[in-house]
Amino acid sequence: MKRLRDQLQQLIYKIINPVVSLFIKIGLTPNMITLLGLIFNMVVTGILIFGAEKSNRGDLSYIGYAGGLILFAGLFDMLDGQVARMSNKSSKFGALFDSVLDRYSEMILFFGICYYLVAHHYFLSSVFAFMALIGSMMVSYVRSRAEGLGVSCTGGLMQRPERIVLISISGIACGITASVIGSDFKLYIPNTNIQVFETMSIFTFPIAVMAVLTNLTAIGRLKEAKLALDEADEADDPDNRDLKEEAEQTFKKEDILKSEKKYSKSFFITVLLCTGIGGFGELAAQKKNSEADRFPKPAEKAMMFYLQRTSNTNTIVYSLNYDEEKKLKKSEPIKVYWIRYTEPGSPIKKLNFIEKKFAYGIKARDTGNDTWSLSMVAYDKLSIKLRKGIAGGYSAFVTINNRDYIFQKAYIKIDGGSFWSPNIPYIDIFAKDETKGHEIIHRINNPKSKKNG
């Protein structure tokens, strides 16, 4: 394996040597090229963050663009060392500078990947990406620390060039495949709703493989270093310099390599089973639900509407907010609070700072004539008007199909994800016709999609 890797490296050097000569001619130093590699990886992360914020879950083009630029940025990782050798500008600081910026590049890159995966609700995949980052850092650290102790430690399958190639090729392949078969292509186990593959798996599955192999490589290097350091310690002891000890060490090393292959295979199979062979983020079959019908209905005075979620029966209530003179507060006409049905006595509690600012809080704008425009901090696409109805009292109104209805409650279906970025398949808006009194349910599918404006 090492011989093949060295041969490929020499072939690449022959291809890039003309570019290296050009860089030397125009005056680019090895450190400049290293810095350019870092900048390109920052651009990759920018692309992934932009894709996470501006595109929807079904748009995988940003993965393809990022993959292509990762491959391009990876070339600079080879160019800087070759420029140093061909221009006779190799230095100890240059080696340190290259090593430090490589670590920064990798951490910045994985930050972008994790951000994209979390933003588009591939939670399990983001965990594997973080594991791959840990493994990548440890592969480099074990080698660096071992070499600092005088031991060469270069073995393993997932060194930096392999990691760069794997991420870039899988990203490019994912983007191209999405343009051919579509980004929503999925495979299920026959006669079930259990998903085993989707287009995004072309990118996320190699990341899971990397998460396993990088950490195995780091552990393998640690064992390799231990054997070498133990041998060095024994060589310093004059009482342990016989051939028997050398034979035992050799046998021990071969035994470790065999066990590594055995555990690598079993661990790899376990990962496949746990991840559903690439269908990250959607392992459980979806079920039809009627949770909203089974939830308790608050009986709060001055309540305008309330919000409930799949997670539990705890309810967020939005009520009129009066001052001491029993007048509606102009600047803050709605107060928001919890009814904690899951706790003894169903106590009423205030929202904490994070819940108020990022999740369940509400913004109000006085539009004059005793009316306010309201918007939820977490979903400002739903236009709510607070005004007096035909009966004379205040009500919250939502516009559905160009008609105003009295807003009664919202039910949020949550299917995985995280607190900061939950996966929300739909929101049901329960409303009532003011004049006829009949109730309607308006469903907003995939509320995070850009189409739901």
C-alpha cells in the first residue's frame, strides 16, 4: 500500500512540476502557497455556509461546487513542499508553518461540512463528520508527537492526501449525480418505509467511512509507536538485548496488525448497520399522526392563540398583555409563557432568554388604529394581525387563501434534528372563520423551504 502511494505521489509530482516551476519563476514562496491553500479552504467553507442558508435540503449543487474546490485547494498542499524542494527554500519554520496551516484548513473545512449537514437536518451525518475531524486531528497529532520522541510513525489508510481526495471526489460525485437522477432519489427496504439510501448518501457515507478509518489509523499509529518506544527502552537496558526479546516483539507486532484488520472489519460492518447503509438522518419510518387532537386545550383568559409540538404536551400560550390600567401595552401587546403540562400541577413559567429570542418569542409592530402586525421570531413567514373583530374584542388573524381567519393554535410536527435546527416536516395552522364559525386546518409543508415565503 505504501509503495503504491509513493508511486502515485511521484506521478503527481511529474504532472505538477511545470506549475511549480512557474510559481518559482513569478516569485511565489512555499509559505505563500501554503497560505493560498488555507484561503481556498475558507472559500469552500463559505460556499457550504451559503448553501446551508440560501438553498433548500434538496439542492445539492453546493456540495458539488465545494467538492471541486476542495480538490483544487488540496493541490496546494503538494505544491508548497515541491516549491520548497525545487527552489532550495526548505526551512524548519516552513515545515512548522505548513503543518499548522494544514490543521487550520482541515478544521475550517470540517466546520463548513458540519454546518451544512446540521442546517439541512442530516444530524447523524454531522456527528460522523465531527468524528472524522477528531480522527483527522489525532492521526496528525500521534505522528507529530511520536516523531518528537524519535519514532517514525507514518502508517495507516487515512492520511491527509487520502482524506482530501475522498471528501472532494464524493462531493463532486454527489453534485453530478443529483443533477442526473435528482436530489430526492431514495431507496427503501422492500415492503417497508425504512430508507437505506438517498442521493446525499454519496457524500455522507464516505464521511462515515472516514470517521471510522481515521480513528483506527490514529489508534494503529499509537500502538506502532508504543512498540517502537518499548524496543528503544529495552535497547537501552543491557540486560534485555537478546534475540528472544526481539522475536517476541516481532510476533507481538504481527499479532497487533492481524487484530487491527479483524476489529476494523467488524467495526466497519457495525457502522453500516447503525447508519442504515448510508441513509443518514432518516432511519425511522415516518408515521401518520394525530397528536394535535390528543393534546390539552388551555383555558387561559385573554389567550389569543397557542402553540404545541410533537415533543410533549407542554404548551406555549400567547395572551393579551395589559398594563396596570387594564390597557393593552402598545409596545408589547402579546405576552408569551409556558404551561408545563408534564410537570405536577401544570405550572405557568416564563420563557427563558434563548426560547424568547430564538424559538417561541414574538415581535410586534404597532400599525395604528388599535392594530398590530405580529411575527414569530423563528418563523416570520406567517403574517399575523392583532385587531378587534366584529364582536368588539381583540383576536389574532391569519390570512389563508386571501381571507382572514381567527388564529386559534399552531401544531409543529418535529421529526429529529436538534434544538437549534429541528427537522420540521410541517406546521398545522388551526383557524376559524369569523362570520360563519367553521374551523379550518391549513398545513404548511416543509416550512424551512424557500418556497414557503
